[in-house]
Amino acid sequence: MSLQRKQIIMNEIAFWKKNRLLPEHYCDFLLALYAQGENQEDEQVENASKAVLAKKQKYKVILYSVIGILTALLLASMFVVTTAIFIPIILVAIAILSFLYIAIKLVKNKSIMAPLLFVFSALLLLALSFKVWDIYFGDDPLVLIGLIFGNCLLWLFSGLLLKLVYFSISGILGLLLIIGYFIFI
């Protein structure tokens, strides 16, 4: 068996041992078997687990980038597409629901992806509100203020419910700006 193939197998066994997928003594036996009696150091096991974690991190970065690019494209489509106006609206609505569904599933794992999806959903919902106002109520600024007020209330409620400080702060600041607008106008 080639050295590279042995190293891959030994990395997998080290991963199993670290994550307790197999009993520790089985993993030790398999590591000794594939090392052909050579002394296995903890450093090799640590390097193997670091390699597996680095591979997972690479996939997470790619996934975060794809979701960020998708969100940016959807946001741009809301303001650029003028002929088929309902297609971006439907795509954004599907993206919002999908992001929220995935985020709710990820909240249990305390993944950093969940807050990111909540933020992307909030941005898409705000853009959707602007697009709906532009299509149906473009002449009435009070409807726009009402939609922004509704978004801010949703952010505040979400921030308090999910214990996300940045949503609470955004909601409070937005509400204060709207109230300040009505006071000074």
C-alpha cells in the first residue's frame, strides 16, 4: 500500500478516535496496524485531525461565499430587473423562506451560519418591501414609512426573541429614526 494511502487511512482513524466514532482501543489497534508497528506520536494524530478540520473549514468558507453571492445577486435583481418584476419577487420570497428554514435548523447547533442567514433574510425582506412599495404604492411615502416601520418592528421582535443584539439595536435605531422623521417634519 502506498504511503499516501496509508496516511489517508490513518487520518480517518484519528478522526474516528477524536470524535469517538469507534472505541479508543480499536482506533489505537488500527493505527498500530497501518503504521506497521512504528510508534505513532500524538503529533501525527493531532495533525490528522487538523487536516480534517481544515477541509471542513474550506467547505464552510465556500458555502458562506456562495450564499453571500446569491444574496447579493438577489438584492441586485430587485433593483435592476424592470421588465419581469414578479420573477425577482418570487425568487427573493423563496430565498427568504429557505434561509429562515435553514437558520432555524442551524440555531440548535449554534452555527455561525444561522445569524448570517437571519441577516441575509432581513436584508432581502427589506429589499422586497422597497420593491413592493415601488410597484404598487410608488406615489405614497407613508406606505414606505409603514413598511420600514414594520421591518424595524420585526427586527426588534426577532432580536429579543432570538437574543440577537444587532437585530435589537437595528430595530430600535430604525424606529427612533422614523419617530424622529415625524417629529421634525
